[in-house]
Amino acid sequence: MSTEPVTATDPGTAPGPDPRVTVAVITRDRCASLLRTLDALAALPERPPVVVVDNSGGDSTWRAVRDHPAVTRLLRPDANTGALGRNLAARHARTPYVAFSDDDSWWTAGSLRRAADLLDRHPRLGLLAARTLVGHEAADDPLNAVLASSPLPCEPDLPGRPVLGFLGCACVVRREAFLRVGGYHPLLFFGGEETLLAYDLAADGWGVVYEPDLRACHHPDQGERTGRSAVVRRNQVLTTCLRRPWPVALRAGAELALAAALGRPGARRALKETAVRLPAAVARRRTLPPHVERAARLLDGREAKGGAG
């Protein structure tokens, strides 16, 4: 089976470049994967400008991709910025909309044009979560079904299904909305950071929806990056401390403490890192407005019944 990226074409896709969407790509020490992503983005009929944020420790990635035809701008921060690299890329974008990719994901032909059309038609729409297709088999990411069955009620001025979650490498944002809420939160850095951004967009009055007609391809490495489960656990608790009522936050902290006591994978590290960051979370705490908290509680109830938020 070929290892080259396949860019599918949506029926009815209009030909020619589309100047409305920049693709922002963050990368760290995965040059081969990044080149595959850039090749796929260069092949899109929309010909989007691409801003790459290179979080790598050395110069090899920069040297390999600086002259790639897809790259409009290559940014090299002084230190690893994690998910905050997306904030940096969005600030350098010159288009009204920004699509996010990681160095192992890209967009199918027509998806960026479709996203821009939806954002043009729905001025309150702040973020579109795409359907994610995984690997050469284009299998549905499990999150697709979770988002499609969101219990949040539809809103007449928004397309798609309202959600309070998404995959960071498979979403398109209204740049104005993303920057106005501050983008990704610096306290979380990376790992499960999407929920807090969805909360903040909704709290600021923007719509966040799942639209399965938009498709992103994700070809992750076979092995999980070391320590990711601990970071995700940590950020789940910090997100509740930053935005949810204290009973919700305390319950999340107690569940993490119990998991650590039982020796669950990553829980002890997560608890330690949460404790270190807790004073900063309390200092930056800003609870959700009532209508967003009600939506979050709907999703809490779903998790309690065995679903996902």
C-alpha cells in the first residue's frame, strides 16, 4: 500500500485558489511527517497559505522545509511553545479564517473552501470541528461519533451540531474570535487543551459546532508520546479549576487523587503537576456564564452514563 498522502476531492468542489483560509501547522522534531503534511497541503486546490511553527530543538526541520512550496511563513520560537504555537501562527495569519493541522495531519480537497463558506454565512460561528479520518484506511476517529451525538441543542443561526470539544488538528476558526478569547491557554501548554478553548469561545458568544462535511486526515505515529496521558489528566483538572464551579473542580481533583493512590498510569505525575499549577489556575479563574455551564453539565451527565464530553 502506498505511503503517500491521498487528498480526496469533495463533490462539487469549485476549482482554483481560495484566499480566505490560512493553514497553521505546529511541529516538533518530526521532519519526515511534516514534509508529508506539507506535500498534501500543497496539492489542495484551495492553495492555502501555510504558516509553520517549528518547536524543534535543532535546525534540521527548518533546513528541510524552509523552501517548501507550501510554506508561506516559517516561525522558529526560542523555546518549545506547545499548543501556544497555534496562537503564534494565528497572529501571523493574514486571512479571516485559520485551519489548524499538526505535522501528521492535513485537509481533504474542498474542506477549507466549505469551511470558509460556512463561516462567511454564519457571522456568530467561531469554530468548526471537522470529521477526522485516521490512517491509510481513513477510519473514523472515535471522537467523530461523540461529537455527532452531542446532546447540546441545535441553534438556528449556526450550522452543524453544537459541541464543547474538538480535535486540535482538525478544526477551523474565525481568526477574530480565536484571538479575542486569547487562543489556547498558556497554563495547559499541550494535551487536552481544546475543551478550555471551546468553553472560552462559547462564553464570549461564539458558536462551536461539529460539521462532518469537513474532513481532516490524521496519520499519527504508532506509539504515544511519553507522558501524554499524565498531561491530559492534569489539564482536565486544571480546566475545571479555571472555568467550572468549585464542586465540579473539587470532584475532578478528588478523582485524580484516588487514581494516583490506586497507581493508575500517569496519575501520580498528573497530580504532582496539577498541584504545582493550581495557584496559577486559581489566580486566573473565571467561571463560565450560566448558559455555557448548563451546556457543560449536559456533557458531564453524558460522561457519567459512559459517554465522552
